[in-house]
Amino acid sequence: LGIEEQNSNRLPLENVQPILKAVMRGGLVNLDWKKGGYDGIVIEKDSGAGFVVFDKDMRPNFIDPTPIPPASQSTAWRYRAMYLYNDGRVGNWSDIVSITVGD
């Protein structure tokens, strides 16, 4: 019947955790991540007032369109992400990545 084979190929949904890397490219913050067998990620961002839902990304990699503040106002932006699968969040939040912008 193939039932055992289908179950053995199922994605791990409970403890999966995306790995993010924040880098500056072209004057914007880029979040590098790997899709694996998931549909995408939901991204939360902390610009200094706590984490809020920021965006979803269905294809790696994500470019934050927020303008970079001037050097006199440099600050740290923090990001975290969780995988999406079948229209729902699965697994755990990624480790938080931080990047200083505006300097």
C-alpha cells in the first residue's frame, strides 16, 4: 500500500527550525535561508519595540525593503522565522539573528 513509505518520507514538523543568516547586500538587509521541503517561512522583525509579524517568504532569500536609517541613527534589527507548511506554522522559531544598520 505504500503507507509505511509515505510516513517515513514525511517532513519533521514538530522540531524543525529554519536557519537564518542576515547580511547586507546592495544597501538592504538580506535574510538567507533554505526552504527544504517546506512551503516557506513567516518572518518576525524587532526594530527596537519587540517582535512583530513582518512578512512571509515562499522562495529563499528574503530582502527587507525597509530603508536603512542614516548613519547618525544606526540601530540593530533582529529577525526570527518559522517554517510554513500546508498554510500553517510548524516547528520552532529560528535562532534570532541581529544586524546593525545605518553605520
